[in-house]
Amino acid sequence: MLGESGAGKTENTKKVIQYLTVVASIDKHLNELQNQILQANPILEAFGNAQTIRNNNSSRFGKFIRIEFNSRAQICGANIEWYLLEKSRVHYQTPKERNYHIFYQLLEADEDIKKLLLLDGTADDYNFLKQSNKRIDGVDDREEYLNLVKALDIMGLSEKEKLDLFKIVAAILHLGNISITSYLDRADIKNFDMVERACHLLGISAEGFKKSLLAPRIKAGKDWVTQAKSPAQVIASIDALAKTLYERNFGFLVERINKAIDGPNAKEKAGFIGVLDIAGFEIFEASVLFNFEQLCINYTNEKLQQFFNQNMFELEQEEYRKEKINWDYIDFGKDLQPTIDLIEKINPVGILSCLEEECVAPRGSDQRFLQKLNKFCNNDDPDAKYKTTRFQDGFILKHYAGDVEYSVNGWIEKNKYPLNEDITRLLARSSQKHTAKLFEEYEEENNDRTHNHSTSSFVSMLKVRKGSGSFGTVGQRHKQQLSTLMSTLYVTHPHFVRCILPNDKKRPGEIQTKLVLDQLRCNGVLEGIRICRKGFPNRLSFDEFRKRYGILCPNLLNRESFIDGRTACQLLLDQLNLDKERYQIGMTKVFFKATVLAELEEQRDNKLGVCITQFQAHCRARLARQFQTRFSRQADAIRVMQRNARIYISLREWPWWKVYAKLKPLNAAYRVDIQMQERDQKIHTLEAQLKDQSSTANEMASRNQELENQQVELKQLILDEQSIIRELEESKQELFQKFTMAEERIEELESELNQKSKTMEENQKNLEQKADQANLELFQQLEENKTLKERLAVLEKENKDIKASLKEKQYQFDKETIEKNGKIQQLELDYKNKIDILNTEIEELKEQLNEVKSQSARDNKQNHETTVQLESEINELKQALNNETDTRNDLQTKYDCLKEDWDNLTALVKAESDQAKSRISRFDQVLNDLKAIPSS
Ligand SMILES: Nc1ncnc2c1ncn2[C@@H]1O[C@H](COP(=O)(O)OP(=O)(O)OP(=O)(O)O)[C@@H](O)[C@H]1O
């Protein structure tokens, strides 16, 4: 079934399944299996369908339903495979859409069930539902709920199994109601009662769940550490959990249905009819950006379209070529392989492989993924299927139905299937068996894999494999599933049902021409019609054609003589005066243009009509003749009866006749009496004989029984004896074997002994040689030891000397250092004293100068000479001061030189001490080595 969303794929799938179940039933009454196959649909619709903008009952997953038939063309089982469930709908829907039907149906369930599921209120009370549309026109959720329960009953689900399924759905609703607040930058839960509700239904500890949600434990190397989460991270974690729970529950449900419809006579399966109903191509308005899920859906449709094209165009023309009929190959330009390669190829790297690589990379991000894609896939070819976008974080892909722009935001996360593993481990240990089963692979991980659980197929399907390089990512899983599906499809004989969406308003009886034409154009139907008109859509093998249409020329083909198929067909077609343009004869088949076969069928019908009329005339004539014969015989019989009646009427009053009539019965009665007596006599004798025989038979039986008993006993005896003989034989055999084995063993032992004595002799020789060698070596060793000891003594002495000289040098050095330090201190002291003296002198002079100045101010003229004198004195003093300053500078340079000498000396001493130390350590090493040599 192919077509856009809302075009009618699911409805037609249901019709096909209904049709198949009815035609395959023996007496037009459906048996349990057929009923169950039909009832799978309402169940899947409740859990997998939802209202969307385009369709009130849109399937949000793909399915492949296989109906298995036995060799008598009766249904003997069925199987459903599912693909790509739209999980994001569980926590988010646009306002005009709804969540999955089951959520609304459960809110309309019986009160006692709702109590068990802790559900109260309406859709407005649940965060996962309140932003959605609440009701669908013309749909009663209560009624749908009752239908669902009925279907689950027919499917054979127990009350507990039903409740388990519902519990997961209800738990998701409660999870959605958990409010997350922020406390000191950390997430906290506002309404713990919601956690309690969800955890009660899931069978896990509420406290444990809270811890795992807010601060999950993660493995860092070999240790476990807790990691506090932000409110946004916690909300994302809840959403991811809700999605996973829903998907796994759905997987479990499908598996359970499969178990029911597998049928008891699986061995009888001889073939199957499969119906594929998968989400249609998604391409809406140009402004909408598409995400990862839509890429997967469009990739699937691209492959299915390629399959369609191959069947319709390529295989068709391939058959013309094989059959060698006159045909010019038409290229419909419908090769979708480049786009498919772009998505799925590994080398050169395609979109999915690139995404995979980025998911494995430690710092993988959406942006890096896009950069890589642009690097690998973008080129300047105008026909390229990949194009970059200018303004958005994404790329454009050329699909068969048009260009689609994808946004890569969040692809890495979506592909990796992120889960809070602390919670999944908790769920794997749930007290509810059903919940634990949904997450059993996490339990396996916990229990060091020694428990060999039989992982259910849906779990293995959803399982996230860990380890380098082998990620069970969504893209990879889908690619694998799709490849399996395509391999199945390629070995079938496909028929395509193209569903066309008439309008996008969900209204009956309205056709939007442009919409319909667009669909017909891009799905290849128009080309299909073109090739049908140009080509030869109908074909029959020579034998079929001859058998079916031979009737049109009854005397043409002589049954006695051999005519090969091709010639026979050619003769027939010539006789039928068919235009040569309208048919072609191939190597094994005759090909016809459209309508030719219909005309031939009509001619055949007419011919058959004539034949049947003639046959009917013959039958009617025969029946009429039969009636005529019977009628004339009846007339003869009536005449005989009338004659006899007349004779009787004339005789009945004649007296002799009367006497005869009265005596006749008496005569008969007497004879009967005699016969009866004889019979009684016979019965008596027979009874006596029977008695005798039965008594003898009884005797014989008891005798027989005795003999049988004896025979059994004898048989037992024989068996016992036989077994004793066998045992004896066996023990004899065993003894004989043991004896031969013992002999062999003795021989072996003797040879072993010889061998061993030989090897011992050799060993002794070797040992002697080795002893000599060892003695020699020992002698050498002792000699060496002696020299080493001597050397050791020398080295020890040297060591002692070095240590003593080192000590001496150290002492000398310390002494010199102290002396020099003393000198330096003395010099510094002198220098300071002199400076102080000079400073006081200067101060005094300054004071005197001031005095003089004040005096000279008072008596300037008088003291001019004194002033001059004083000035000269000052000059002298200045000269002295300069001299002192020079001395001071000299002292400073001396001090610097001394300091440098002292530094050099310190470095020298340090180097020497280091060298000495290393030599000491080396000597110590040698000493230790020498000590380690054994004195022997
Ligand atoms: N043969 C039909 N007879 C009557 N109504 C039909 C038929 N086919 C489709 N419809 C109507 O169209 C609606 C959508 O059909 P359906 O759910 O089969 O579409 P779909 O192609 O499977 O869509 P999706 O891909 O979204 O699942 C149905 O709910 C029904 O109302």
C-alpha cells in the first residue's frame, strides 16, 4: 500500500485482510485464528494510531502483515512486523492533533480499572494530553475502549496481561505530571505524589526513582559517581523515559499478538501473502523543516519507490529484452539509487554512516555532523542530490517526490537513543514482571551476563548495544530492518495499491485536481500508464495461450500431430486476423498490447456461449426422450392393471373362485406352522451346540491363559538367562580387554623402563659433565670473587679517603667562608662607620656654615675673608668627601669581587660534593653487587 498520509492505506489494508480471511475460510464461517487476525487491527490502532492534521486515524508506525497459507490455500497463521513508531508524539502534539488513542480511551475506562491505574479526571488534567485536541468528531472513546477490550479478549489476553499493558500507559501519564523545580541551581521535584503514582504502577521504589532522576549514578572508570542534573536535563530524561516505555510496551503488544496469531499448524506453512502499510512520503510546505524521523520515513519511501520503478519499468523492459521482442528501451529517468546511496552508503560515506560516526566520536555534535556532510556530500554538480542551505542548520535532499529541507538539530541525540541508565536498571529490577521484561537487557548487564536470559525479540530489536563502533542507533536499526524487508519484498511477486488522497480537508466526495495530479505524477503512476500504453502489458505463455484460445479456431490444431508452441500460437493468431502491431511473439510468451486480451476474452466468451447452448440443447433433448420413454412405459402398465381389474370383477362372484379364495390362506397357514416347528427344533439343537462350544471355549481360554502365563514366565526366564549370558559375555570381554590392556601396559612399562634407564644413563653422563663444568666454573668464580674482594677493599679504602678528604674540604670551605664572611661584615661595618662619621661631619659643617652664613649676613663685608676661607675649607672638605666616596666605591667593588669569588667557590664545592656523592652511591652500588655474589 503506497500513498500519502490519509490516502487510505490502512483502510485498504484492513479490506485486503478481511477479504483474504473470508475467501480462505472453508465454510464461510471464520475460525478463531481468522477472527484473531482481524481483531489485531483495532488493538494496533488503539496503541499505534492518532489524530493528525491530515488524518483522524493516522497510523504512526509502519507494518508488514504476513498471512501464511498452507498447501490447501487455507490460512494457517499470520505475523506482524512493525517499523518506526513515532515516539515524540507521546510527550508532544500540536494543538490540532492528538496523542495515541489509547491515552484518551483509558480515561473512559470502567471506574474500577481507572482506580487500579490511579487515573482520575480528564485529558485536561494530564500534561501529556492537555495541549492536544481532546475529541475527534464522530468517535466515541468509551465505545472504542470497549471494542479494544473485546479485541484483547479475542486475542486471548488475560485480565492481568491487559492490566499490565494499561499500567504502562497510565504510568506515562503520571510521569508527564511530575513538576520539576529549581533549587540552588539543582533540579527538585515539586509533587512527589506523582512520582509515587508512576512508580507504584511501574513496580519500582519512588525514592530510588527520584534519586536516579535527579542525580543518576554514572560509571567513571571503575567507580560509580553521582551527577546532579539541571531541571532541563531532568525534564528531558522524563520525556525520554516516557517515549521508551511507550515504544517497548508497543513492541511487547505486537509480539503478544504475533504469539496469538502464529497458528498451531506452523509447520504447514507453504507460502504467504504480505501486506505492507508504511507511512507515506512526508513533504508539506516549503517552509517546514524536517527532522531525523522524517528522513527515515522518506528514505523508506525512496526505497519502496525504487522497488516499484524496478518492477514497473526496468524489469518490464528487461523481460522484453529477454524475450527478444522488438522494443526500443525507454529511459524513464526514474533511477533513485543516487539518493538512496547518499543516505545509506558506507563508502563514500553517506548521511546515516556520517551520523553514526559522529555519534561514536567523543565530541560529536550536530554542527560537526553538518560540516562533515557538507565536506563529503556537497559538490558543484547541478544534478547533485545533496545541497547546502544558506540560512538554516541543515541540508536539502532531492527525493523522487521533490526537494526536502532537513534541519540537523538534535540528530545526534535522537540517533543515540539516550536513556537514563540508572532508571532503566531500576526498571529492570521492577517487582512488576511485565515492566522488568521490557527492560530485561539492562538486568542482564547488571548481572554480569552469566544469566542467560532468553531476550524477547522485541527487546533485542530495541536493544542498545554498547561497545566501540557497534551502536544500536536508531538510524542503523532502521537501515537493517529496511534491508530485511526489501530482501523479503524482492523474493515476492509484488502488487502495488496506490492510494490517492482526494483532498486535504478530510471531506468525502471532494477532489482537488492539483493535489491528485501531483500525487500521480510523483509516484510514477502516470509513467506506469504510459508504459502500459506503449508496451505490452498482457502476456501469456505459449501453452496457456493455446489452451485458453484454441477454442476460437477448433479445427486448426490437429491433436494427433505435434506442433511446437510458437508455431501453434502463430497459426492461431493468423487465423484470428489480429493486427501484427498489436501483439508480439517472444521466446516463450505471446505479448499483447492493452485491450487485445480483453477482445480475445470476449470472443472466447461468445464461442463458449455457443458451445454451452448446443450442449444445453443436447441435454434437454436427452431429458425429453427419457421422459417420453418413462411416460409410454407408465401407459403400458396402466393398461395391464386395468385389464387385470376387469378380470377380477368378472371372477369375484363365481362360487369356485370364492372357495379357492377361502382355502388358499389355510393352506399357507398349515405350511407355515410346520416350518415354525422345524425352525424351533433347529434352534434348540443349535442352542445346545452353542452351550457346549462356549463351555469348551471357556476351558480353552483358561487353558490358553495358563499357557500364556507360562509363556511369559518362560520368556522372562529366557530373558534373564540371556541377560546373565550377556553380562557374563560382557565381563569376559571386559576381562579379556583388561588382560590385553594389562599386557600392553606391561610391554609399554618395560619399553618405558628401558627408555628411562637409557635416558637416566645419558642424564648421569650429562650430569657428570655438568658437574665438571660446574666445578670449573666454581673455581673460576672463586678466583673472580677473590679479585673482586680485593678490589672491594681497595674501593672501600678509596671511599674512606674520599670521604675524609671531602670532610676536610668541607671543613676548610666552612672555615674560609666564615672568615670571609667576617671580613665582609667588618668591611661593611667600617664602611658604615665612615659614612656615619662623614655624615655627622657634613652635618656639623653645614651647621657651622649656617652659623657662618648668619654671621656673614649680619656682617657681610667684615667677614668676606672668613667666608672665602671657609669656602676653601668647604672645598677641601668636599675634596675629602669625594676621596671618601672613591674609597667607598673601591670597597664596594672589592666587596663585589669577594662575593663573586665566594659564589664561584660555593658552586665549585657543591659540584665537587655532588660528584663525590654520586661516586659514593656508585661505590655503594658496586659494594652491594659484590655482597650479593654468593661466597661459594
Ligand atoms: N476505502 C475507503 N472507504 C471509506 N473511507 C476511507 C477509505 N479509505 C480511506 N478512507 C478515509 O480516509 C481516512 C484515512 O485513511 P487511512 O487511515 O487508511 O489513511 P492512511 O493512508 O493509512 O494514512 P496514514 O499514513 O496517516 O496512516 C480514514 O479514516 C477514512 O475516513
